[in-house]
Amino acid sequence: MTYDETIDYLYRQMPEYQRIGDKAYKPGLDNSLALDEIFDHPHQRYKTIHVGGTNGKGSVSHLLAAILQESGYKVGLYTSPHLIDFRERIRVNGEMISREFVMDFVEHYREQFEPVMPSFFELTMEMAFLYFAQREVDVAVIEVGLGGRLDSTNIISPDLSIITNIGFDHMKQLGNTLPKIAAEKAGIIKAYTPVVIGEAGNTEVTQVFIDKAQSVNAPIVFAELYMNNFKAEKCESGWLLFHADGYPDVKSELRGLAQDKNARTVLTAVEVLLETGYVIPKVAVYKGFANVTSITGLMGRWQQLQTSPKIICDIAHNAHGIRYVAEQLQSENFNRLHMVFGMANDKDIDPVLSLLPRDAVYYFTKASVERALDEKTLAQQAETYGLKGNNFGTVTKAIEAAKENADKNDLIFIGGSSFIVADALPLFI
């Protein structure tokens, strides 16, 4: 098979949750354990760090990978979903997995893994674990796919677990209350293994984490308490500037407002890793924050795509994340705001729509995946919140219309779903 045929095979044989939703979701660790047995537990050959949470886990994972790489470690990074290229999911020192490895993996091992009937995510995870082992990484940063307790990545024994925050998302799979969701996310807390909690949430959520950590004798560190003097401000240049004990004037290349929470989580994680024996010079922390996109290839986090008119995209896709987007849009300077917006069909759209700015022109659209919400349905529901605009069958057409209508001093925002951003990025990169 060619590379394109191999990727098509992976999608066809092992449906991907991110693309089609519930039909591809396989909770439980049986398949992961079976695959891991086939490949002789490759993740046991290097150190790992496990990152979960509702939002921010991708940014935290990339920032940690950048800092560790700048510290001299050879770093594997496994994240999802990808935006343009499948290979974004699996990187070593920022370089994507080779096409040849992807093809060889499927060609050489399909007779062994097909009887397991793994999901797309389970198989690509094991591909990543094997790739990291063959590349002889020192440490791999592993992002949870969905939830935690039953997520396929939860077979690793990490040096550190991180849970960024808890918000409402994937309620069908994780539960319809924050404590229930927190209990699922807390499933990555391992015995005698430190865990960093980025945002504690309400008292019930906090207690879920405390109870789980105590039950397995895991040291627990709440970033908000550990770095209670943490401050963030925006520079005139647009950079975010962070201040904390031992880390004055940390400039972050990631400029979204949610990144201050992520930065505090990462800095706390660095301190815990230092206590466990990692060697992380402070200069590596500064370089990691300042150059995370070039070091790791991270995209889609309040990313500016064009200057005149200014075009920004962001993958925030639930109320917890969109709240930061809405706040940041208010801080931008523009004449008119144009919103190219679409969502997935399994999201709770009403809390999101209630947060969006009404004084904007909307271009409701649909991403090119089965899981995308119909743009007409979205527009109809949005109208009940005073959000008005036109419908476009593709993201490309929506962006073309927005650019045609926008003046040089206007702002075009593209988002609502990682799939919308995924369809948009190739038009600019």
C-alpha cells in the first residue's frame, strides 16, 4: 500500500472517534493491553508523562515536550487529533513520524493486530509507543484521548500525571456532572505517582481528586496553590508574559487567554519533575515557552493566519474553552468582527452559542467530517441567541465570503471545532 492507501485503510478499518463520534468509541483497556502484548510493551522502555483534562491538555503536552527537548532530552510526543497531517500525532523532537514507518507498521503487523479489532486511536497509540521505542526516546509526553480511566493510553506507568481542568464535554461517555467527569479524568492518577491538577474546580471536583490520590498514595499538587503568586499580563507585542517564584518574565508564544492557566500548570509540573530527578535548566523553560510552535509544530491555538485583515483561528470547541475565546475577542481592536463558525454534532451547542458575541457577522459552516453539525441547523439555533449570518456548505466558501466582506481593519475569527480549523489551515499554510 502507498502512504495514502495506508491512511485510508486505518480510517476504513478502524473508525476514528474524532471524525465520526460515538460509533468509533471503544471504552476499556482490553484492546490496548492486547496490542501492547503483541508489541512487547514498548512504552516500558522509556519514561512517560501522562496529560489529561477537558481543555488545555494539547498545549500543556506541547509545552512540556518543548521544555524537555530544550533540556537535552530526546522527547516523544503523542497527541490528538491532528489538524492537517495524520503524522502530527506522533513526533520525536518535533519531527513527525515518517511515512515509511506508518506504512511498514501496517504492512508488517496487520495480521497480528487485526484479530484484536482495535479502534483507530488504540492502533495509532501503539504505533506511537513502538516508534518511540525504536527511536530510543528518553521520555514521551502522552496526551489522553478521551476521559482517562478507560482511555487506551491508561496502560502506561508515568513519572507524572497531569490533569489540566474539568469542564462539560463528552458527557455521553463521561457523565453529566462535573464530579462524574472528574472521576473519569482522575483515572489516570497512579499509585505512588505524583499528579498535578491545573485547575481544582469546585469543592466537589477537588474532593474527587483528593480522594483518588489518597486511595493510591499518590502525591497531589494543585497548581493554583503551589504557584499562588502566579501572574499573567499581555505585552504590547501581543506576547503573554508570566511571573512566578523563580520564573520572572516568562514570554509565551501561545497568546490565548487560556494559556495563563496552562502556563501555571506547566511550571508546576516542571517543579515536580525536578523533584523526581529530571534535569531541567531554567533557560530551557524560557526557550520552551518562547518557541513552542517551532519546536513542536503546535497549531490552532489562537493562531494568527493573516494580518490584513487579521485572521485568527482557535480549536476551542466547548463552553469551557469558548469562554476564553469570547473574552479575548473583546480585547482585540477591529472595526467589524466576522465569525466563521461550525461545531461537531455531538456537542452541547447552547452553552457555546450563549457565549458568542452578538455584534458580529456570522458565516455558519460545516467541516468535512461525518461528525460535523449541519450548518443550517447551527444557524437556526444560533438565531435564538441573536447571532445572525449566512450558511456555507464548506469552510473554504465561508472563509472566502468573510475575506470578501472584510475590510483591512476588520477581524475574522475561525473556530468552534478542531475540524473547522483543520479545514481552514491548508488555505493559509
